[in-house]
Amino acid sequence: MKIKAKLEKDTTEVKLLLTSPMVGKEEAALKKVEVEFITHVTAKVNGKVVWEASTGPFLSKDPYFMFNFKGAKAGDEIVIDTIDSKGKTETGKAVIK
């Protein structure tokens, strides 16, 4: 997971690159691989959810997200949590610049 968070005036822009094959049931059967995709992504700053998304195998491999939010300041930490179809969780952190 790669995270970049930059504050411009009062808006924070976040660029997020996740690592996942994003393979659904049909594609897995064709390629003879396991079903594996990210199902949920949550972004928090100071314990408050600032962005979240429910996803599925419809996204491309290693999905990229970009989003904006207000209410943070430089030096705050953004925490990204993901959950995949197997129940595996991953957490990434970055300092807002």
C-alpha cells in the first residue's frame, strides 16, 4: 500500500495505491487461481472516518484511488484500513504534508 496525503489550503488530497489481484469467482475459475479482492477501504484521521468505499472484483488489479476531504492539518496522520474477500486486513499510515 502506498499513500500520499498533501494539504492545499483547507483541503487534503490523498492518493492511494493498493496491492491486490482483484480476482472474482469467474476470472479465478478461468485462470485457475484463488478468488481474492479488496472488499472495503476506510480512511481515518484523528479517529474520524473521512472516506470509505465498498469495492469488489470489478476493479482493476492494484487499484488506485484519489479523494479529497476537509478538516485535517499538516502533521496529522491518515490511517487506511482494507479488508479483503478472505477476511485479511491491512493497515497503512502516512503523515499529511
